[in-house]
Amino acid sequence: MTDEAWPLSFEFFPPKTEAGLEKLGATRVQLAGFQPGFFSVTYGAGGSTRDNTRDIALDIRSAGLDVAPHLSFGGDSEQAVIDLLNTYKTAGISRIVALRGDLPSGMGGAMQLVHANELVAFIHQHFGNHFKMHVAAYPEIHPEAKSYQDDIYWLKEKFNAGATAAITQYFYSADAYWYFLDQCQQAGIDQPIVPGIMPITNFQNLARFSSNCGAEIPRWMSQQLQQYGDDLESVRQFGIETVSRLCEQLLDGGAPGLHFYTMNQVEPISTILTNLGREAD
């Protein structure tokens, strides 16, 4: 693997408790030692974590670190979104992860689903090129997509609207990522598509989440993880080895960096990064 430094970023979610916030602060300090390009902060369904997302993003920025708050319309008005973006701009935040987002269960038509390409265009209209906009990509296809090529078409629409880079849903097949990149290039997409990386710590949680978001767990992985049962240490070791190998394959093949879904945890990410030759300061 190349010895050159490669772009790295980490995703957090807004905790619901004071203890969770305290733990997140400690996690951020430790992961900052790996010199990431930015941290991102998720935005709950329908903007349900809007204020917490904003506060955590502003806190990260006040520490002198780059941050990319997630953003979707949810139940907000256009003016509320503009006001939030102005808050971010004033704080020196220059990145946004622009998403369609999801509706909270039971909300029905009370909220609006503004597609990501429309949100990107909206931000670009009101803020020009101030924000670098990251969008989502799906190497194994969005679960609501009509077809593989239709999904790529809508990714291209996000870039046409002004997005500068994409971060993928997590996956465990490097071939799926390479094939996806090839199809994107054939469609005329030349912006960076950064692989999203999900560490493996709990098979049941991973299986449940994967079935909802359209990420595939290869059968060989699933069989091995099920075999470990409640042996969490074996699951952890297998996850570290498997994800480290995947990351190495991606970087060796020319992936434009790695984006880790941290689940607000330092481990096993720090061990994976050490395996990749990335040492914390």
C-alpha cells in the first residue's frame, strides 16, 4: 500500500444523553489524532436531530477542525434551511453533506422529501460555491432505486446540481465498488466517490441495519460471523481483519480516501487505521 497520506474522514451521530456527548468529545479528540480531512455529523430522520447536529458541528468547528454537517429539508421551511446554512457559514463551516433524508415513522405527508439534487441546487443558488457539497452514492444500489442505471443517473444529477464529491453507503465487496466506479465513469461522472467503511462489532445489529439500507453482507462473511455466535472477541477480530483487508484493497486500487462510520466509537477504527499504516499523533 502507498506510504503517501490519503484523505480520511469520520462520521458521528448526535448522542441523546449528556454521557453520550461527553463520550463523543473524547472520541473526537482521539480520532483527530489521525489527521482527518473532516468530521461529519448525521441528521436524524425528518431533521429530528437538527439542533443537536448543529451544536455538535459548531463545537467541532470551534475546536479548529473541519466539519461537514448532514442536512436535509425534513419539516423545515426554505428560510429555516437558509438560516441554518448562514449559521454554518458564519462559523467558518464550508462543507455540507446534502441528503434527501427519510421521514420519521408515522409522519406521513406532514413533512417533505426534497431530493438531494434539489437540495444541492438550492444551496448552490443561495450560497454559490461557499460550501463543498458531499452527497450519497450506493455501489449496491439504493433500496428504492428503479434500476442500477437509474440510480447512477440520479447520482449524476446531484453532481450536475453542484455537488463536489460523494460518499458511498458501506459495502464489503471491493468488486462492487470498482464496478460502480466504472459505470459512473461511463455515465460521465468524474468527481471523487469516497468509499464508506463500516467496522464490524455486532453481527445482529449489522445484519438488521444492512437489510434496511440495501448493503449486502457477502454469504461467506455472514456464515463466518454466525458461526462465532456470542463470541464477541472472535467477531471483533474477524471484523478488524476483514475490514482492514477491504480498506487496503480500496487504497491500493486508487480509492480517493476512506470515510468511516464510527458509531461514535474509537475502536476498532483506530486498530484498523494502524493496520493500514496510519498512526495517530
